[in-house]
Amino acid sequence: MRRRRGVSNTDLITSFALGALLLAFTGIYAVVAFSVSLRTQEIAIRIALGAQRTSIARLVLISGAKLAVIGCLLGVLGSFAISRLVNAFLFDVSATDPLVYLVAALTMLLLALLASALPAARAAAADPVDALRAH
């Protein structure tokens, strides 16, 4: 007889965590892409004045990384604030485990850089003449 396996709590939490990561990735991408679209003229002027395309991409990636660092700091502070409440739901790990915080922050920073990569590539590939004509 084959026993049917139900959905465990771990599977459910994992699916919610992956959904949260997908939402975070989409949100970071949208914010960075919108920021780049608002700065089209500035980027076009920089390129027209001789800025290297790599420096334009670096500029966009750094702005995405700054947002991620601010978000991670706020997230860590918020997590510390509710650590007593969360501690009741955790097994074999402390609510203030530095390794967990480090892995979570590094994951979010990497996610932010990946989400910023496409807008950075688009900004670096922008044609300054078209960008300045459009406005």
C-alpha cells in the first residue's frame, strides 16, 4: 500500500518563502526600472558627454544595492523588534542567530543586484540621441 503524503508545515513555509522572494525580486526590479526610466535624460547626457557604458551600469547597480542595504538594515531592526514573538515558532535556532541574519541579508543583496542587472544593462545600452529626442 502506498501512503499518500500530505503537505507538511515545512513545505508550506518553503512555498511562502519562495513566493516572498519572487515578490521581493519583482518589486526591486520594478523600482529600479522605474528609477532608470525617470533618469533617462540624465543617463543620455552622461553618455553623450563621454561616460563609459560600464560606469552607467555600475551607477544603476549601486543605486539598487543602496536600496537593498537600507532594506536589509530596516529588516534586521524589525526582526530584532519582534524576536521574542518569533522565537516561539522556531526550533533548533535562536531568533537572533547572527548566521541566519547574515545569510538572509546576503541573499537579499544578491537578489537586489540580480534584479538591478536588467535595468542596468538597458541603461548602459541606451542611445543618447533617441533618449534626448523623446523628451
